[in-house]
Amino acid sequence: MTATLILIRHGRSLWNEQNRFTGWVDVPLTERGWREAETAGRQLAEYRFDVAYTSHLQRAICTLQVVLRENRSGRTPIFLPAEGTVPRESYQPVGNEFPVHLHVTALAERHYGDLQGLNKDQVLAEYGQEQFVKWRRGYDTPPPNGESLKDTVARALPYFDTAIRPRLLDDQTVLISAHGNSLRALTKELEDISDTDIVGLEIPTGVPIVYRLDRDGQALRIVDKRVLEHDA
């Protein structure tokens, strides 16, 4: 048997549209973003999810909710808050239900610190190409008061290893709705991408990435990977 892991970056957000650094600012989806989520939901409609995860940011939560609304497997999602966010719900999914873990900050976008809210073109003009590229794409250079991709990897992977990996090792189907950089962190681990090469990886908004994974001891081996591109 094989496990299935589905990664989806949230649909296009307002600040994606405005070319601004977003990070942890909780901006909404655009109309295009809602449509991307709906298309992704139709593409994933027949999958039978065992568990789903998302961050605390509405663009990822809304994308996940739309995808689950389109699902036709007959299973019922039960939304559970991450530990420490609100009083814990004692009820646990049973039978034909499955857990959806909300507000998982380990899966949140990279925090862009003082750059959050700034237009990327203006930052480029003020600080120059070299500094801009280091902040935006460099692996281990954080912006002022923010995180680097290396920092994002350091918080995302422990959560993946403790909460998500055991599900995959148990041949489950896992859905993660998250963000460009937190998904780059997971992809780096799954595909064993180097610190240098991960800089060039771009994850499109609203496009499901489906991995089939085999178990190799406690390791996961990719059987195949499909990117479910949207029609133009």
C-alpha cells in the first residue's frame, strides 16, 4: 500500500495581487483566489481524506474549507483547533468522520518582519537587487525582525515529523493547505532538495500537488508526483 500527501498553497490573496510582502498578515483571498480553491476542490473531489491540516491564516483556512466543500467522498470533516489556540475540543472524530487541524502555526507562511505590507518593487528600488534577492529568496538571510526560509524549515519540519509523518507511514491520505514557504520547507524534506536549489522552487497558488509515498522503514519514498495544473 501507499500513502497520499496532497499539498496546496492557498488561492491568490489580496496582497499577492498587490505585489506586497504578506507573511503573517491575515489578508483575504481575491475572487481569483476563491476560483482557484474551487477548481482545486473539484480536482480533489474523489479523494478520501483521512486528516487535513492548515495554518492560522484565513487565506489557507478558506482554501481548505472550499476544497472540503467540493469533496464527494461522503466523509465528514471535524474541525479541531491546534493545541494552545482556544480551549481544546474533547470530541474526537469517529466512524466516517476525519479530523481537520486548524491554526497550526508551524505551517504558517514565513514571517517577513519589517517587510510585511511593503510593495516588493519599492523594496527592490530602495535596497537594490542583491539585498532584495537575499531577503526574498535567500535560504538563510532573514529580513529585519523576520524569518529566513531556514527558520521556516526549522519550525515546519518538527511538526511534520511528529504529527504528519506517522499518518503517512500508516498509509493514510493527508491534505495540507498552507503557504508558499511552509510548503517549500516540506518539499525540501520530501524531495531532498539542497539549500541552494530550494531557492529556485516556486509553488503556484491554488494548485494541488499530489505525492504517492511508500514506506522505507521510518523514511518516506516518493512513488510519483503529480501537479494538477488548472486549465488556462
